[in-house]
Amino acid sequence: MRIIVLAVLLILIGCKDSALKESNKKPLNDVAFKKISKESNTKNIQSKDLKTKNQDSTDIWKGKYYFEAKNKDDLKTSFEISIKQLGDISLKYISDGNKPETYNHIVGELINPEKLKINFNMNYDEMGIIFLEKDEDEFSISGEPIYFINPGNDNVSIKKIE
């Protein structure tokens, strides 16, 4: 009799173990699948929202800009800047009536959503760096070249022409 009870117990334990193994092989039930699917969609939406937000903050810079000023010695400096995207900026720099210097495929650095750094000529050290800033619908240009043109002013208005 003890042998029969022991055999029945072993069979029941064996069936329970195989049932557990089989349940681990089954696909997720609908509730668990929907929960995982919802979490994945939420992460995808958040990722898309972040990309859209970053895209929106870079879209404001797209366009053409023009700046021209004369210093106290009546020497003119101008910048023509074309921004297709932050990784593709073209700049034409004319200083003191010299031959224009053209720089293409410059990569801009977004300091914050309202400030863009453009390092157009590393040979000039700080003189080769300008900043564009946005304040509502107004744009300004700053950097060492601007300071030397107009001492006492760190920022000067720049026209967004396109």
C-alpha cells in the first residue's frame, strides 16, 4: 500500500513539474502581451517626442543670415551665413575689404535651444568663432569679430533674410 501511495505522489509531482515546464513555453497571455506592448509603445512615443523636440529646436536656425558693420576706422566686415541643418552650415566672411573667405560644411554646436556656436576657422582661435542667438523673433550675432567691430557691444542684430 505504501508503495502505491508513493508511486501516486511521484506521478503527481512529475505531472506538476511537466505542467510548469509547459506553461513556461506558452506564449504570453493577452494581458501580459498588451502590457509589454503598451510599455514599448510609450518608450517609442517618448523617443519620437524627444526627436521632434530636438528637431524643432534646430529648425529655427535653418535659413540665411546677413550681417554687416563698419568699425570706427570705416572698415567693413560682413558675414553671410546659410544654415541647411546644424551639420551643414556655409559662411562667407569678408573683413576689411579683403578677399572673401568662404567656409562650407561647418558643423554648428547647439549651446542651448536659443544659442548656436559656429566655429568657422580654427586658425583664428577665438576670432574664428561666432554665436547666433534667438530672442523671440529677433536674432543677434556675437563673438570676438563682433567685439572688435563694435567695442562695447557683445551682441549685434543680424538679419534672417530667408
